[in-house]
Amino acid sequence: MKEDVVIHKKKPLFPISQELHKYLHTYQREAKLPLGYADLMNFQESIPLVDKHGKDTLWETPIYPSYDIDRIHKGLKKIYAMLNTSGNLHIVEHKYIDRIDYCTFGNTHPFRVRIVNRLNDVYDYFYVKKADASRIYGLELEHTLSPNDVNYLVDHTTLVEEHIAGIPGDVFPQKYMLKIEYNPIRIAKEFVKFNERCLIMLLGDMRSYNFVWQITPDFDDFQFRIRCIDFDQQFYEGNRRVYMPQFFKENYPYVKLAMEHLTDKTVWQYQQEERSMLIHRIRSERHRLAHLRDVANRHPLSTEANIMELKKGLADHYKNKLYLKCNSMVDIVELNIKNVIRQVL
């Protein structure tokens, strides 16, 4: 592990182009929502949200005008139904909005909505955010190229996302990773595969608090999967290490675990496994990926300086001068995919 990666500037939000709107409509990602992000910003004050131990969570709970609460809550319930059951309102008949939280950090300043079933007190979350084109491209690449499905809706400048359940990546090493019943090799293997996938897809800033762990008991062991929950840094930065989770200091416990339990040969094997799985996904989603590529290539999503830095960095990393011919971040992702196909087949 070399020097830590630092992101010095916050990435700007990119507007959704008309071509991207058409793409979203084609793949049923676009919807006419009863509320927009601007509606949830209609509050004058808020109170800090603390956890059960009294620690500040860095989220706030907005206080809305009494005359507007009913409209906001009804709209949010309808959005939840649209996100989960294509708008079937029967599923929210016995649900109520328990809390709305607002995050003042991060690029999209999200609202987190907690919705509760009054029949059994089971709750769920979803998020309302500022729509950002590069984040949407990240969500689409995650949906098509990773083993994970992603559920979201877009309405002009508003983005609604489902909650991705799991153990936060910064909590996992402290409370779970060293449990005797968990196989450390399986955990290290998943981190290696996640690292490989992020670099190919150019998904950046995967520090431990930007992904979660999902644990599935198998008949004789536990299976582990990392799911990213933040797509704000999709192919924007020029430093290639931004797209390699191994270089963030927050992820050192996982790097240390891999160094202790894996050899160079097994690391290479797991990287090849991930590349082979990518090929299956690329084949099944090739038309959608081509459509996404064509749309994204008409949209400036980074700076010329970042593109130049990244293609030089990857040309050196992969010992492949073809990267120097790339004209955009999308070209780089496409070349990454082509290289996966060439190396595995």
C-alpha cells in the first residue's frame, strides 16, 4: 500500500442532458414524482440528529411548516410506492412517514426518509437527492456490470434511490470482521474483487463509509458481498488511485487482511474471476451498455486535465498505449471493458 489518496475538491454536479432523459425513459428510470427535491428544502430550521448513544450523526432533522406536513408525507408515501411497486398505493395504506433527515455534507445533500408499517413497526428507508448526471451513470454501470441490482427514479432535477441495507464498511472491521465464524479469506477475496470492479468501472472514492457489507449464511459457511452506496465520484477524478479502494487509508484493515491471508497468485485468480463474471454481464447487457456509452459520450463529465491525467496513469498501470488515444472518461471505461474481454477470452 503506497501513499493515501486525497480528494481535494468536491466534484461539481452535472445536469441531466436531453439524451440522458430519453435513455432513462427507455429503461423505465424516469417518472413524474408527486414531490421534488425543492419541496423538501422548504424548511426554515432543523435540529441535529443524534444516535442512540447521543453522538452527533452529522444529519439534521428538518422542521416543516405545519400546513405543509400532510402534503409532504402523502407525496413521500406515493414516491415509496412508485419506487417499490410501480405505484401500487395499497402497500402504503398502513405506513406512515416517521422521520425525514437532511445531510449537509456530500455532493447531493440527500434527504433520508424513514417509513414505518404501523401494523408491525417494521421500517424502511429511501433517499431523495439532487439529480446528478455522473451519479446516474454510476448507478447504471453498477446495475449493468456489478452483481447488484439498483433501484432508482429520476424526475428532472430530483433523484430517488432505494436504501441499500448492510453493515457500514467502517463499522465492519471493528465489530464483525474478526468473528471466529467468519472466514477471513472470503472477506479478503471480496475486497479484491470489489477493488478490481471499481477500477474497471471507474467508480471512485470507495472509502469504507461509502460501501456496506452484506452477509449471507450458506449451508456450511458465510458468503460476503460489498455493495457501494455512493456514486458521486463516477469517472471524474484524474488520479487512477481514486478508483482503487486499496489506496484509501480508511480501507487499510481490508488491505491488511488481504496481505495476511492471500498470495499474489490468489489475488490474480480472484481478479480473473471478477473479470470473467463481468464478461457475462457485458454480453447480456451489451445493447444497453452501447446506448449508455453513446449518451454519456455526448456529455462532458470531467475536465480535460483529469482525462489527460487518468489516461496517462492507466497507460502506465496497464502498460497499454491505447489509453493515450482516449478522448473522454467514457472512452476509458470502454477500453477497460474491451481489455477485460481480450484478457479473459
